[in-house]
Amino acid sequence: MRLSSIPPVAASLIAITGNILHLAPVSRAWKAHAPSNVVFFPPTLTKHDLLIQIGLLSPSAIIVGDQAIDADVIAQWRISHPFGELHLIRRGTSLDKVRMDLCGSNDIRVVNTPGVNAPHVAAYMARWLTLADGSLPRDICVLGYGNVGRELVKVLLDRDPEVRIKVLDRQGPRPDTLGKACSDSRVSFGLDWHEVLEGARTVAICLSLNDESTHRIDQALIQCLHTQARLVCVAKPDVFSDDALRALATAEGIQLVLDYGPGTLDAFRGRAQALGCSVSKWRKPAPLTTQAAMTEACHGDLDYAVSIQLSLTALRCLVRRKLAHSLTIPAQQADAGAPRVSIIGRGINGLLQAVMLRLANYQVSVYGGHQQSDGASHKQVNMRHLSATETTAKPLSNDYLTPGNQYLAVECNRAGIELFEKFLADNPSIDASGDDLGFAHLMDEIVTLLQRSGVQFMPQYLSPTQIADMSREHFVVTPMGAEETDGLSIVYCSAYNRIAAGGTYAGGTTQGLVWASLVQEIIQAKASAGSARY
């Protein structure tokens, strides 16, 4: 089930957190299918309205794009949410509009997503650098060799075997995104601004804004360009000095193409007007666009990166909650009036689901037999030797997303191991075999403890129709096969009261208790929401 580019497990982890205020641009798919605790507002929301919404929603996390997070916003946020760590996620790279000092003193953790939009921005720049006949200029100057600069160089080299690229990189040649040295003879590196820009006719500006680059492109550098130069800039326009803007405004043949967020472009227009060189009156019209990082594909990648960060936070909170309570399978049966839940499949995942739901005082029934097709349940695995890094997430098309995706997979494994160790410590009869804890013994002991706790094991197999009918009356947890393509285990809500909890890379062992805990909390949250409506 692929509702959007976000892994369903991430969506489910996010669903068990507090309110999340989303102020950044967003993909259509994520906006349509995000959990209900993610509240979307347009990036153009005024500061006054933002302060009101923070007071109303008391969010545990805020996702921003190009907005300013100043002292007023931080103070209001901490007042509305006085306890615990808060999370500010910058959906992008630059943090110059965020009061990092105040975030630190107010226990607000700030995370950005560097490089994720780089392939999309580089592709956009390449289109503006292309000549009318569809070819690239023979010589191109690239200012800045960060994430976007490296991607742009790769794009240009791939497109034209004859292109020559001169790169301004104050740190000299560095490994590119994939860890390979940029040793192509068509690429040269320079350290001197004037030397790199002298006579340049095509210039791509993708500098990071810092103390060195602020106002660094001055009138002298503009005047050393070719008289018919085109500058394609995705850096913040503060890289241009005031006299550089005046020089651009009066130049007969030099054209600036500037792309950034709406707020930054509005500020740029105001700055130019205050300097007496309104952009609308420049001799060579300067296109101001907001398209470089605004494609649906780019939005999807950025949403994915943000979801990874939110998932990691939710995962840590989930594990803390479970470790704070006993995981001892109760010896007594559930209360007669306790809510019911059915689990389809009695493999290791089904048993761990039964454990967590019985701990939540549900009356639990487990359907299905014990056969070789039960996947991980029959593998020869020593449960004492689980590895947090034995599996990694499937690679994604965007190289900048792969490390985060792999990190989430490893953290899920680690969380599962931590929960499993506590589970063994709290149920010593399972651990009586010492160092060699095999699947067969583990499952037999869990079944024995669950039966003593009142869990019913039903040998019959249910058809999809029977499962659907059952889910009209109470919650049903169904397995989801490992053939899913998301790259992480799957947990999501579907029709009526069905919860699908899926196979993992570690065959349902390493991460099993994580997903069982997550399903438990999803069911409890849905049950509470249903009760509140009546």
C-alpha cells in the first residue's frame, strides 16, 4: 500500500507523537495521507497567525521552510509546551533565519535536511544554463562546491562531453556525493574569485551564505564578467553587495536569474527598491522564480527526509515508554469486560503482537496454524545473536536520502534488540536455556505464557471476507508480507479496524517488538478516539 513516498512505518510512528505544525511546502500525496496529528498551514502564514496556532496546538514539532524562527516564536512555543524536548525541522539546508542560540537554551532540537533537494535544484539550474539550441555553453563557471554545486557539475559533465567547468571552491577539490574524487580533466578548481570569474559568460551561483560569502559578489566582480554574461543563482541574494545590484541593474547585457523562496524574493525586491534600482526597471530583465525546489518530486524527497527525522524521534519516545513498564506476560486472564482483538497468524510476529496487546489488557485471539510457510518462525536463528546492522534499507533514487533511510532501519533494529532484552529479563522462564535461545524454544515458551494469560489460539484459517467481517466488530491485526517494496517494515491502518503489521528485514525477529508496540499504541489511540466520539 503506497499512499505516498513516505514509508508507511514512518507515517505510523509519526501518528503516535504529539501535534506537528507543518509550515513548509509539501507534496500533494503527503498532505493528503499524513496522519491527522500533522497540521498543515501555508508557508505564507503570518507571524501573528503562527503565534496563535502555536498557542492552540501546542506542537511537539514544527516543520519550517524559509520562515524566520525568532525570539517571539520560540518563547510562545515554549510557553505553550512547557515540558520536554521540542523539535524544529528545517525542510532544507540553511539555518540563518533560525535563532539557534535561543533554540539551544529552550531545549529545542534543530535538524535540517542538507542535500536532499540538490539533484532537483541542479537539474533546474542546468535548464537555465542551456542555450536556445538546446546545447550547453562550452565554458561554465560554478561558484560553490557544496551539495548543489557537486550535483550540478555531475549533471553538466553527463550532458556534454565537451563542456569545460571552472569551480570556485575555497576548500579546494573535495570528494563528491558518492565519495569519488572529482578528477575529470574537464573540471578545474580555483580559489581566487576574480581569476575564476574573469570573462565568464555563464555563471552558476550555488554558494552557502556565511560570513565569507555575504556581499562577496561586488561591483568589481560583476564588471569583470563578459558583457553578455548570464548568472543563474540559487544562493540567497545576500551574496550580492549593494553596488553589485546597482551594477546588474544598469548592465546592458548581463542577466541575473534568481531562484529562492517567496519570502526571500520579496525581501530582495524590497532591498533593490530601497537602493533605487527596482528589479522591474533593470535594463536586462531579471527572472525571479521559486521553482528550483518546488517540483512534486523534490517535495516528495524533502517530505521523506523530514519523515525520517520525525520517525527517529517517535521511535525513541516509543522505546522509552515501553522500557518504563514491565513486559512480564501476566499470569491472570484479562478482565471479562476488556476489549477484544484478533491476530491473524501465529508466527513470531503474531506472538509478539499478542504479548503487547495482552499487556494492554485486551482479550486476545490468535488465528492460524504453525507451518513452514510462516516465514521467519522456522529459520535457524539464535535469538542471542541479533545484530542491529545485519540489514539496511533498500536504496532510494536520491543518494542524499539513502543514509537517513539506512539509519532509520538500524535504529529500528537497535530498538527491537533493547525491547527484546527487557522482554527476556521480565520473563525469565523464556531465557532458561542460557546462551543458545532458538526460535522453537522461544515460541513454545511464549505460547505457554500466553495461554496461561488467557490468550486463545484458534487453529482455523480465515478467508479475507471473514477477516473483513470480523474487523467490523473489533480490531484485527493481519500480517503483511515481505514482498512490500518500501524498504522498511510496514505498519498502517486500513479499512474498519484492521491493522496490517509487516515482515521485517530481520525476518520479524529483530524489530518484532517495535512493531508490536507500535500496533498496540495505534490500537489504543484509535479506541480512545472512537470512545471520544460517543
